Amino acid sequence: MSADPFAPDDVHWHAVSRRLAVARRLLTALTLVPVALALVVVGVLVGPGWLALLALLPLLVLGWAWWVIGRQVGATGYAERDDDLLVRKGILFRSIVVVPYGRMQFVDVEAGPLARRLGYATVQLHTASPGTDASIPGLSPDEAARLRDRLAQRGEARLAGL
């Protein structure tokens, strides 16, 4: 047995799509770049010119967020075991959610306009306890549909045994 609770020995992790990082980076840039531009305009037109240098702050935050988002998406994954599904997230603050197949009530597949455009979806697992709900973002639509069907099938099989 592994001493690390975040790296079980018998698990093969499936990574999520890098398209998730593209979407998160795009949304972050769409938030921070206008702030930087507004600071430049205010600094040049209204206030002292050095005020425009404050525009570097949102750009530095954007660079840091770009790096963090890449690492976060790289750390996100899922693993199917015989009796349960594992979902991991995080680098600094790690978490693994274990969802027993027999406890699943229903499984959703979601994709907003940006996700559909970039070609990824999110699988949302719902259980009787909100503490064991989990989501797996950044799956290809085919993989999301396959996982939804497989989880529903395994959930029904485990529930029938009760």
C-alpha cells in the first residue's frame, strides 16, 4: 500500500483535456486585459503618466494565472475502479473524492457555449450526500458520453445488489 493518500497504488489516472486550460486562460485574459487597458487610458488621459504603469499589475497576475491554470488542469483526473470512481484535483490544496457506484443517483453531462466551441464537456455526479458529489471537467464529448453511460450502468448494477 502507498503511504500517500493522493497516489493509490492500484489506480490508473485518466487526464482531462488541455482544452480546459485554454478556456480558463481565455476567460482570465478577457477579465484582466480590459482592466490593464483601462488603467493605461486613465493614466495617460486623466492622471499622471506613471499611473499607466499600474497596468503591469493585471498583466503580471495574468502571467501567474496562466501558469497556475496549466498546472491545475494537469493535476485534474479521474480513475475507474471496480466499486467506485476517484476524482482528483489540485496541486497545493489536493483533494480526492471517492464516489461509490451504488451511491450515485444520476449523472449529468454539461457543456456551455465556450466548452462546446472548444470541444469539451463536464460530467457531474450526484449522490444522496452533497459531500460526495463530484465533477470531472474537460472531457471530450465522446469520453463524457461513454463515462456517463458506464457510470449509470455500474450504478444500476450496484444498486440492484442492495
